[in-house]
Amino acid sequence: MKKLAVINDLSGFGKCSLTAAIPVISVMGVQPCPLPTAVLSAQTGYPSYYLEDFTDKMEAIRLEWKKLGAEFDGIYTGFVASEEQIEHIFQFIGTFRKEGTFLLVDPVMGDDGNKYDMFTDGLLLKMKKLVYMADVITPNLTEFCLLTDVDYEEVCCLSGEMLTQRLRQMADRILPNGPGTIVVTGIHFTDKDGEKIGNLVLTESASQMIAFPYIGQSFSGTGDLFASVLAGGMTRGDHIEDLCRLAGQFTWKAMEESVRNGAENTGGTEFERYLGMLLPGGNGFLKEK
């Protein structure tokens, strides 16, 4: 069975990070090998939580896996709590990234124009270095602006072709010497058909917006679900554009279900009933209504 190293935090409540990644990657026929960056009683969107930082344990896990002769088909990184943790990720990549081992980086740093509490200028510099090592990155709009030194307020008000063109210009700063694919996730915009939520797939030769109707709410962990589908599918050899469409539809269906059931936004989506969309050899996509 193919193996995917997943470097992220683990939260008891709030379906995000490893709590989202492990079931998604497993159902896709891939073994997730989690390396926790932190263990939390609940994700940080809750009013109270306990956090155990795993920074000093990341190196010990790397060395133990090295002793085992572990090999990975892919490496997938998510939330990091500090600059030091990114340094540990560099060490991990140096040990385990072989020919044919892809790297997917979800550069978690902020959302809706706001930076997360752990953000520092030093962390951004190291995250930029990590991004340039990746094959695929999945920033949201806030994170993409940080990575390209663009003011979020300049971009968030754009829509339609103007938005796509501006994001294309920003991508051209990274793509020539960096990742082969950038997927800007969770873009909220309006077109002739109404409000949409979309993911823009950018390569050096193409731009493709894959959008769905906006449901009027946001939920914890949707970015983790999306990136996990990409990482799991890349491990089993699926095409990136197909995966972006599958990941978008899977995430949208999970959000739609959660709105219908009145789920708590901080608790994440009720994605479990849609995991069958991701099974190997299945048709993947649900028929459009």
C-alpha cells in the first residue's frame, strides 16, 4: 500500500487537520502516516482548549522513522506553529523525499484577510522557502497574498475575469521556479449566476476556476478536506485537475449537508457520509442536480 506522510496538528474536537486528513486519505486507498505538530483538546476556534506542543518531538519521530527505513510516496504538510517546526520539516524532507516523492504544502497562515496568532515575518520567510520546494500548494486567498507580497484588500474586492487575471499575475511570480501547480482555495465571488465559492487551479500554461454555489456559511476544516483529497489522490496517481474537481465537490457536499443539519461551524463539516465519493475505482463525482 502506498504511504503518505502527513505533518499536521491533531485536534480532539473540530474536524480539521489530522482529524480530517486521516479518514479522507484512508478511504482513498492510501496509508496516512501522521506526524503531529501539536495535540489539542479542540481546535483553536473554540473559546477554550488545551494544547501540547510537539515541536521537540518532531525530530525524534523523524529519526525513529529513519531507523525503520520508512519510505513515502508523498509528503503533505499543513499547520505549523512556529519557524522551528518548519526547520524540522526541512529536515524531514531532506531525509524522506526521494525521486518520485511529491510534496504538497498547505501554507496555513491566515484567512479572511487576518493572520493567525502564530504568524511572524520569520515564519512567512520560511514558508515561502517551503512553498518553492513543493510540487503543489493550496493557499487560500489570504495566504496567497502573503506569499506574493500583495495587499489582500487590493484583491478581495475583485470578481470574475478581473479576479482570475490578478491571481494569474500573482501566480506568475511563483510558478517559474516553484511549485508546478497552485490551487487557490475557498474564493468567494459573484458572477452572472449569483454567489459562488471556487478554487482556482493555476499552472504555467493554464488557469481554471472550479466553482460551486455559495451556501452562505463557512466551516472549520474545509481547506484541510480539500488538500487531503488532493494529497491522497496524487499518491494513488490521479490527475490534478480531476482531483481539484473531486475535492471541490466533496467539500461542497459536506458543507451543504452541515447547513441542512444545523451543524456547528466551529465543529467542522459532516463529511463522513460522502467519503464514498473518494473510493479508488469509483466514479468519484455525484451527478449534478
